[in-house]
Amino acid sequence: MILGIRPEKLSIVPAHAPYTIPCIVEHREYLGHESLAHVKITPTITWYVKDIVEGVKTGDRMGLQVSPDDIHWFDPVTKMRIGK
């Protein structure tokens, strides 16, 4: 299965917060009205997070949180959404 989460549904939180996915902030982009962070989950997996909090810097070890309602699953062959 393929996991799908929209960047605006991810929240960057302190690394020690409960129920988080550990990550390292690799890069921040300021896009005027919002910002985007590139975060490394594993050496080969990078995710993107919108509207990150002030004070988060490149190299910071953080955590990611997402509501279970915002997680979507897709069939790897058909690319069709599973459920709902």
C-alpha cells in the first residue's frame, strides 16, 4: 500500500512529543504567505510540511504529527484510493 498525507495536514512538533514520526529539518522555504519545510524521515525519504512554526531551523531534530483522519491509502498497482 502507498501512504498519502497532504503537506498541510502534517504538524512539526518537538521531537519528544508523544505519537510522532521523527524527522530532521533539511531545508526551509519562505514563500511569502506561508513556509515549507523539507524534512528527512529516513536517508531516502523526504516529506514536505507547510506552515511550520517559527524558530524551527535547518538541522533541528523534530517530530511530525498527523490526524488518522488525514491519512489516505492507495493501491500500489492501480493507484486508486482504498476506503472512504
